Amino acid sequence: MKKYLFAVIAVLCVALAVAVNQVKKANDKWKTAEGNVKAYASLLDEEKAQGRALQLSVEQLEYFNDSILKKLDATREELGVKDKRLKALQYVASGFSKSDTVTVFQVDTLFKEPTLALDTLIGDEWYILELGLKYPNTIAAKTSFKSEKHVVVYTDKETVNPPKKFFLFRWFQKKHIVTLVEVVEKNPYVTSESQRYIEIVK
């Protein structure tokens, strides 16, 4: 009889442990979902705009029909970063514009046609030049640029010491995991001068 009692107690303990583990996992998923709801809400509320992080699995990243997430996932695939190595993705969009007006006083007229008032646009999806010419002597130009950066953070294994030339020796070299950051600027007219990523070790 005691054997059956111990068996029942053991089964109940195992069942309780499994139930507690399931509740903890469900609670973690609920907290993640709540954080994502707040992150999306902050994106929609321009008055309280904050940089909040979305917490998504790779499966969710591929599933969601968000245009920015699709762009980031495409960049990750272009870089060949595998799912298990991916740590974070970041999207940074910015733009700037500058206006200039030139009025020439050295000559009576720069343009001969009194009815001249030309406004034209030159550019593509990354830059726009608004050019205006006006009789008798005015040239106006406004240039706008758009920058779009995709940041992919992932891990990789590297040898602690410089890798040996012969591949068999490299197999037995001590390795450690390093964090790598790729910043991809999508605007072909923008060059990245320098970048730095600092990981805080606790």
C-alpha cells in the first residue's frame, strides 16, 4: 500500500512541476505580448513616441505582414545570418533637406523671358532636387535626402587566437562566441564613415 502511495505522490509532484513550468512559460509569453502591444501603441501615438523594442521570434518575424519587418528580414537573409545566430534587428529612417536661393545683382537680367517661372523636380526615391528659376535673376534650389539603415546584430564563433592556416588545426583551436553588427545603408548616395556598437557585460 505504501508503494502505491509513494507512486501517487511522485506522479502528483511531477504533474505539479510540469504545471508550474507551463504556467511560467505562459506568463512569459503574456509579458512579451503586453510589451509588444505597448511598443506598437507607442509607434501609433506620435505625441508619446518612444523607442520601444519589439520582442519577436524568428517565426513571428517571417509571419508578420509589416513592411519594415519584411525589409529587415530580407536584409538578414542577404547577409546570410542564420536564425539561431540572430540577436536583434533595427530599422533607422531619417531625412534632411536644405534650401538655397541665389539672386544675381551683377547684371540687369539673368533670364531674358519676362514670363519665366520654372519649377521642376529632379531625383529618385532617395533624393529630390526642387529647382526654381524666376525672371529676372533668381535661382532657388531645395535638396532633400532620405537615409534608411538596417542594423543586424548576430553571434558567430571565432578562434580565440589567429586561425591556423591548415583547416584540421583550426578544428581543434579554442573558440569563443562574438557579437557582430552589420549596418546596411540602403541609400546609394550615403556612405557610412564610422560605426560603433558597445555591448555592456554584466
